[in-house]
Amino acid sequence: MTLSLADIIPFLLLAARWTLLLSAIAFIGGASGALLLLLWRYGAPRTGRRATAIYIQLLQGTPLLLQLFLVFFGLPLLGVEVSPLAAASIALTLYASAFLAEIWRGCVDAIPLGQWDASASLGMNFVTQMRYIILPQSLKIAIPPTVGFLVQLLKSTALASIVGFNELTRSGQIVANATFKPFLIYALVALIYFAMCYPLTLGSRALERRMRITR
Amino acid sequence: MGYDFDFTAIAANSGLLLHGAGLTLGLTAIAATLGMALSIGGAATVLWGSPWAQRLVRLYVEAIRNTPFIVQLFFIFFGLPSLGVKLSAFEAAAVAMTINLTAYGIEITRAGIEAVPPGQREAGYAVGLTPLSTFLYIILPQAIAVVYPSLVSQIIITMLESAVVSQVAVTDLTHAADLIQSRTYRAFETYFVVTLIYLGMALTLRALFNRAGRRLFAGKPA
């Protein structure tokens, strides 16, 4: 059986949907996790400062591949059978939450302390301060680096292929093995990743430039 | 729960882990050394090279930064042989890691060079240094001092990402873990211990680099 490019390209593009889905899950999960970490860090600094720092250090100081293996082989020990998609989603969510928490921490720290003092003097409690004063201002500076991190996250989903999740990289492996044209196939796979990541890179850069002008 | 953790099997295979950790560190050392040299050359090209050379380096940087490392590795290991470039798994891993690190290194180094005030270069010329000497002895040391922490982080990221090279059968630390877990059926324990080893290596490496940095760049504005 011979496969032509007309067969291969649609096959890879369909597989890229799973890459996008996994990225979306990891980003939404990671953003929610990071927000919780942020609330913990600033809401209860006595425990939160140390605990979130350790969490971030653990996830940034170990390979994502190993984190993925720990979820994939660890959860079954707790009696939870996980599919490759579920394992990859959980691992990437934890990974993204650590990176986003670290990025956003910098953005919250960039808000002048006077903003905290002023809102406190108006009688706002912590949640109200965060909701109406601190987060809206941090959000503005947080967007460019967050979009930049999306590129990193999207690329990281390629590791899900190793636990057998059928996304772009794994589909590329399958086609490369079937057609004996690894050069062409991996070049195509790289090109599809590039087509997904490069617009985000450009967007992040444009946002950063715009912010430098407005500030 | 009904599961008893058993770490004895891992202790019995500590030789394998030691070999794997050594290989991971060796690959990282190769990638860091070659990558830094190439990054400096690349950054200089982006800033002062001929227009087509600038474009070529920029294309390279964007291509690498917007594709996953594992795809780059597969392309080099599985794809290049069809062009007649046959690399062993170790060579392919070293090349892929170097290429990857260089792309990020160029951006970091360029930012560092741009952070050096132009007066430094003019001063170098004024005392009669050649452009090359001005770059090597005046600009570069100051540029590296500024971006040293970012370069260290990037080297450590490269080491952590190198776990993927186990997929082309390089016998690195993760490969040792794969081997041990398939022999002992103690997947979780094995990967847990190996994850901690990576963490230890990352922390140690950072501490060593920081220490070296304090000595290398003592008295320089950071």
C-alpha cells in the first residue's frame, strides 16, 4: 500500500485537533490551578508563600516526561484507571499551573503596594481587593507572557505521544513507520506545529510591543 | 489500598541509574558548551551580519522555538538518514540538544549584547582596539554577566528536556528508569526516584552555576 500526500496531510491535520484539544484542556486547567495558587500565596502568605514556592520548584525542576509517567503509572496504584488523554491532561495541567503561577506572581508583584494599602483602607477584604483592584491591573501585564507560555505548552503536548495518546507527534510516528518516509513526515509534523505556534509567538510579541508604548 | 511500595529493586539497580545520570550530564555538558559558542556567534550574526545571514539565523531561531524538541529529535534521528546523514542515537541526541539550546541562547545573548551601553563600544574603538577585540574583551563579558541567570536556566531546561532522548534509545537517566521498571514492574517507585534524581541534579547544577557566576562576574554590574 502506498500513501500519497493527499492521504497523509489530512491525517496529520486531523491528529493536530487532538494536540489543540489537549493544549486547551491543559491551559484551562492550568490557569484555574494557577489562580488558586495565587489566591493561596497572597491570601495566606504565612503558609502559601512557602508552599506555592515549593510546588513551583518541584514542577519546574523535574522533566515533564517524568511527571507524565508518575501520573500515568501512579494513579492506577490509587485505584484510578487513566486513559492516555486523562493522564496527559492531568500532568500538563499540573505543569501549566506551576508555570502560570510563577508568571502571574511576577505580574501581581509588579502592582505597587499602595494599591493594596489604598483598597484595604477602603475596607475591602482580600477577595474584593483581588477581584476589583489587583487582578484587573495584573491581567494587563500578564497577557503577553501568558500567550508566550501557550507556545511552550502546545509544544509540550507532544510528550503525550510517549504514553500512547494519538496526537500530532504520534500520528506522525505511525505514518512515518508506514510509509518509510520519516524525513518528509517529520518535516510535515514540524511544519504543522510551527503553523500553530508561530501566530501565538507573533501575537505575544505584538502585545508586548503595544504595552511598552501605552505604559 | 493494597499496594506495598517497594524501593529495594531500585537500589539493586543503582549502577544503571548512575550510568544514566552520567550520560544525561554528559549530553548536557556537550550541548551547553557547543550551544554557548554557537549562541554567541549567532547573536553577533543577527546584530552585525550580512542581511541574508541575519535572515537565515532568524529563520533558524523561529523554526526551532516554534516546534517541539521531540519532533526535532525524531527528524534528526529518523529523518536525516534518508539524506545520507546517519547519526548514532547519542550523536543525534547531542546534535538535537545543541541545536535546541542554541536557538534560545541566541535570543538571550542578543538581549545581553543590546543591554551593553553603546559608549562601551565607542570607548573600545577610542583606545584603538579592533572591532573583534572590542566585542570579545569589552562587550561580550558585560553582556554575558547581564544574562547569565537566563543562560543558566536555559541549560537546566535543556537537561530536563533531554529526558526525551530515551525515546531514541539513548541510555540516559530516563532510559535507565524505563529499563528498571520493565524488569521489576515497579514503575511508580522507579519513576519517583528518578524524578527526584533529576530534581537533585537541577538544583545542584543551578547552585554550582550561581557560585561560579558570583566568582566570574564579581564587581560587574548585573
